[in-house]
Amino acid sequence: MSLLENIRGPRDVKALDTEDLTELAEEIRHFLVHAVARTGGHLGPNLGVVELTIALHRAFDSPADRVLWDTGHQSYVHKLLTGRQDFSKLRGKGGLSGYPSREESEHDVIENSHASTVLGWADGLAKANQVLGRWNRHVVAVIGDGALTGGMAWEALNNIAAAKDRPLIIVVNDNERSYAPTIGGLADHLATLRTTDGYERFLSWGKDAVQSVPVLGKPLYESLHGAKKGFKDAFAPQGMFEDLGLKYLGPIDGHDIEAVESALRKAKRFHGPVLVHCRTEKGRGYQPALEDEADRFHTVGVMNPLTCEPLAPAAGRSWTSVFGDEMLRIGSERPDVVAITAAMLHPVGLTKFAAAYPDRVWDVGIAEQHAATSAAGLATGGLHPVFAVYATFLNRAFDQVLMDVALHKCGVTFVLDRAGVTGTDGASHNGMWDMSILQVVPGLRIAAPRDADQLRAQLREALDVDDAPTVIRFPKETVGEPLPATAKIGGMDVIGGPGPEEEPAEVLLVAVGTMAPVCLAAAELLTARGTSCTVLDPRWVKPVDEALPAYAARHRVVAVVEDNSRTGGVGSAVAQALRDAEVDVPVRTFGIPEQFLPHAKRGEVLADLGLTPAEIAGRISAALARKEVTAAAPAAAGRTSKARKENDA
């Protein structure tokens, strides 16, 4: 039996002899490569933290000691060492989450998949220990150098450093990358620290050389030693952290288990905040990952671990690639169009634009709030910025969208990738709140394209708006076949059923974005049952098209289908528009209830939510039947009353 198979928890890790630790690390890497290749997942980040995680569980006593991860995608090794070795359904329905999960283990404290939050959590937990007198408990926050580019991390550091007597250990996992190489002033600072290994050797040599000088040697050394802080700032400017009030240890080779464990034990004995700086290598031990310059196999799909070839053929073009190609074309036509990304240049499709126009794209690090406000400045300066970001991450910049961009009527386009149900990355990554949150922003316009042609067209329409923010949203999946319009109603497209000049249908299905194919299939089922349907794509879902209420009035029921929260979403906006126009037609909304969704494939999640053609058609049929019964009831009551009177006579 292998060493890894015998690990059921941190106690088993502590029980291993030092000479066994290297073998355990090799077994873990072998396990990760083959297990993640079968399911897909975050590979590169976890290969880089093997030794670091082993050292953490030898130095600390989880779960009494709280070990926190930022971001949680680097927690696979932590899962293995805390007794979770069944990776057969990783990120799949009923399997392990790709992030820490309280439902899985007492060793998982925060389900952290939004970066830069861990230090705030750690600050709060350390304060709780202090108030409750738990001086024997430790809080350890592992944060990547990429996550340190986020403003929340520095807000927390400001508070952590202020408490000189409150124990808290910050482990900086410095692999020079988030997805891609880390960019910015902090990255430059850490790079300087990485290149100053010779400092301590120089000091040691100086001690021997200077003290050997007759008579003056010892006093001279003591004088120089008193200036140690000045030398350190010159040779290794860790002074930035020490000036904040943080004890600094490092840089340390994050792949030397004994060195990391020793540093962690030193930090553990210090009765105040300590920063342990560990240098690691993303993708360590797997040559294909090390050779991947884009992101070191940050995330992989199902693949052959030997050849790295995908085991399933590509299903088609992704929405992201369609956006990226169109941005490249627009870049050649409009020199005023620029791009912003928050540490995700490649994942959001801006790689080609950046290669062609390097002076017109900015990676601001994991700093969505700053990105939005900077975009407002770019727009005010005469450019049209496109901020491409995951839909769920724009949540963090709501105040900036509202008060900096919209209030100032800035022409900024937000492109929301991974909108709607994303599935396997779990609750925090589903982009299911954007159309609800953004409904309250005055002047903002939201486009939900149904196919690639509409994405291209609506992106250009958005870029023509220079006095308000615009939003384009699309999901994490392949683009389907084009769905041509058969007629126009205002700015909306009829994509199924009778047009505006024909006899109106009974049901109006309002299909939001990529729910259009689902609505068309539901309409077919209803038509087969004798219920006629019109399928309408509103294209721009905010504001509600002025022509919609009058057109809806021609139908018996309106159904809005969206992959967004039902609370405050497009369905709510359509119902409000009908009420404002005094159109008394019932509106049925199909969307996501107020709950955090479990991880599973997108199709599985949609099926569980009832967002399938059969479920939608069935519920609409039931609604129509109820309406018929309600309408018939008064007439039936009248007939019964008349019969009684006749009988009495």
C-alpha cells in the first residue's frame, strides 16, 4: 500500500518519518495528474503546493487550527491529506467540490473561490480567538501572489498589522502567477525578494570578514549590524511588510518540506502577525504543465495524462472565442476601443486583442473594483473601454458600476463571461445574479445574445453607446447554431411562431439569451398539444422594450425564461412593465430560485431547476388549464343559481 493510501487525516501526515515525505509528495503529484485528467479541474495550482500543504499539516493541528485557502482551487492536496481521496467525480454531481466545502469536511473553513478574501476571514477568526481566550489556536491564511493584487487583501493587511499581539500567520504562495504571470507593483516587489537569496550569505561572510579585522573588527561589525534594517531594505526590500508591522520570514523554497515546516513552526511561536514568503512553481513535477506558457495547466479538461490530448472531441466554438475574434476585428476598425481584464486575459478571450494592440489592453490584477473605476476614467478621457470579466466577479464591483460609471454616464462596456449556470465550479462561480443586481442601475443596458451572430452584432451596438454603461452576457459553453429572426417587433426578434401581422398565439415565450433553444423546443411541445406559441428574443433585456407590453396583451399568458435569479430578474422587469402599461396578462417566470446551486454539469443543474423544454411546456399547460377553470367558474355558478330558482318556482 502506498503512503498516500494510508493517509486518513493530518495525524497520519505528522506520523511520517522525514525521509518519507519526498516519496509522499511524488505519490500526490502522480495521483493528481491522473485523477484530474479523468475529470478535468485545476491541475497546475495544486501541483505547485504539494510540499507546502504537507508542511502546513505537519506544523499545525487542523481543524483546531484554522487553515484557510485563497483561492480555494489550490486545495486539492489539502483534501487528500484530510481523508478525501475519492476524486472519481471531482466537480461532478455528488462528487467532491473543486473548492473547499464545509459540507465535505470539518477541515474546510471557507468555501473560497473569489480571490483576495482570505485575509479578511483570517483577521476575523484571529479576533474571535483573542476575545474568547483561545490562545492555543492558530489561524493560517494561504494566499497566492496573484490574490495579493486585490484591494481587499490590503485592506485586511492594514488591520492585521495593527494588532501586534494577535497571532496570525500569512503564507504567501508566490508562484509568480494567478492564471497568467502576476502583473503590477506588488509582483515587482516580490520578484525583488525572490532574487536576493545572496543577502544572508553576504551578511554571514561580512560577519566573519569584518570581525577578523584587528582591534576595530568587533565594534565595526556591531555598527554595521545596527544598520541591518537599512541593508535589508537595499538588498531585499521585505521592509514593506515589516513597516506594516508584519514579521517577515523568507523567501523560502516552497518545495523544501523541512525548510517550510521549520519556518511555519517559527511563525507559530511568534505572538503576533507573521508573513511567511514561500516560492513555488505552478505545475511542478509535470513537464507538459511547465511548458504551457499560457497558464501552466491552470485548468484542464478530460485528457490523456501522457499525451495531454483531450479524450473527447471539441463540441464546437466557445462564446469566449467568438467574443475574442470580434474584439480583434473591432480593434482594427476603432482605435478608441481599449480592453481591461482582472488577471484573466486568456480566460476571457482577450489574448488576440492584446497581441495585436498591446498598448490598448490593461491587466489590473484581481481588482474588479479598480477596473470598473479605471474604465470610467478611460471613457471620460475619450476612449471606449471593454471590461471583460466573469459574471460572478462583477458582483464585487457593483458600487463602482453604479456610482462611478453609471452616475457619470460613462460609455463603458462590461462583457460578462460565464453568465448564467456554469456548473462544475460550484455555487460561487454561477453567474446567476448579474441581471438582477444590474436592474437597479439607472441608464444601464443589458444585452443577452442568443447566438454568435447576435453576440457580434450586440457587441457593436454596445460600443456605439457613449453616454451609459452597457453589458453583454454569455455562458460557459459552446455556441449553438444560428437562430434567425422571422420578424421584428420594436427592437426585438420573433424567432418562432406567428409574426406580428398574423393571428396571435395563445402563449408568448420570452427567451432570454441562450435559453432561446430551450424555448423553441418548449414551443414545439406546446404546439403538438394544440397550444400555439410565439417565441420572442428581446435581445436587450434592460430596459424592457417599449413595444413588449402592447404585444404581450395579444396573448393569454406570457412566460419569461432566463438562466438568472427569478428574484429581480428579467421576468420581474417584464411583469413590472406590463403592470405599468396596465396590461392584465399573467406572467410566468422560469429561472433560478434564491439558493446556492451545487456543483454539477450545466445541463444537470438546469434539469434540476426545471429549465428544460418538457418542464417548461408542462407548467405552461397547467397554467392555461387553471386559467380556463377560473374563467369557467363564475359562469358555472350563475347557471347553478338559475336552475335553483326554476326548481323553487
